[in-house]
Amino acid sequence: MKRAFPIFGIVTTVLLGYGLREALVVAPTEQTMGEVQRIFYYHVSSAWTAGLLFCINFVASIAYLVRRKAKADALALASAEVGVVFCTIVLVTGPIWARPVWGIWWTWDMRLTLTLVLWLIYVSYLLLRRFSSSAQTPVIAAVLAIFGTLDIPLVYFSIWFLRTQHPQPVMGGGGSIDPRMLHAFLVNLVAFSCFGLLVCWARYRLEVLRQEVEEMQALESLLEARGSR
């Protein structure tokens, strides 16, 4: 596993560099929106990666509730933290894209609103983990995370079943996309997924080390207390 991490890091770096070239150089300029449309490759890829990480958080949270393993809790925390970062990128790049296209920075569109709700749920999750010292905090956080994951399909399907100002899906929605654009999008989708998993992996390893240090400190304190009797 120690050797796999740097190899995965190198692969991810290559993919990110290749994806950058495909998005900014190879992919043609969109006729209607112009150059600003290139945000699409990063906006959508970040949204996908955030959803992927929140799903990992969902699975890890269920695993923790069932088995109460510290490593499952560590994975849940790590995936939530990194997922919030990518979700923040979505909320930042969205208005940057919307301003020249829609003429406004923000509108209370259903998909935008649900994405903001998703971000707020997981920010609340992180605040709970950061400031609550109760022994039941991981359990409460796991339940909150499971609840928050229910918002992900609502975000995705909102433009399929509800009237929305957000662009309709091109793939699977009856539209068409230039093959070079599709290639650039898929490369960046894979690259961002790998990047998100890489950062989550690093954060998970750090959290496991933190748990081990706390366990050692607790054991030392217990031994010192017994020795002083």
C-alpha cells in the first residue's frame, strides 16, 4: 500500500495535466457560450467527484454504525472533508459560468438550491465532528451523513423531472456533443475522480495515525494512573 500511493499520485498528476490540455487546447470553443464554457470540464467533474466522495462517506458511515470500527469512522470523516472541498468548487465555478451566460451570479434554481443544501448538510457534519466532544458524536455524525446522502439523487435528477434554468443533460438527454469535447470531459472526469480519491486516501491515513496516537496517549495515561496508586 505504501508503494501504491506514490504510483497513484503520479498517474493522477499525468491525468490532470492531460485533462488540462484537452480542456483548454484540444476541445473546440462552444459556439453559443464561447470560452467560458470550458469551465464545464471542471465544474461537472468536481460535482461528480463530490458525489463520489459523499457516497464513500455514506458506505463508511453505515459500516461504522454496524461494526463500530474506528477505521470506518476515519474514512467517513476523510471523505466528507474532501467532498466538501469539491462541492465548494462546484458552488464557486457555477456562478462564474452563469454570470456571462444567464446574466446573473445566482438564481434559486432547483438544482442550485439542492446543491447548496447538500453543501450545508456536510458542512454541518464537519462542524459537529470538530466541536462536539461527546462519545456519541461519531454515531450522530454517521446518521447525519446518511441523511445528507439522500440529497445526491435529488440534485442529479432535478433537471430531468423538474423545470429548471440549469442546462439539460447532453449525454442521455437527447442532445449531442462534439467528440473532442466528450473526450476532454471524460478525461477530466477520471482525473478529478483520481485526484479526489488520492486526497481522501492521504487524509484517511492521517486520521488513522491521529486515532492511533490518541489511543497510545490514553493507554499511557491509564498506566500512569495505575502506577501512581
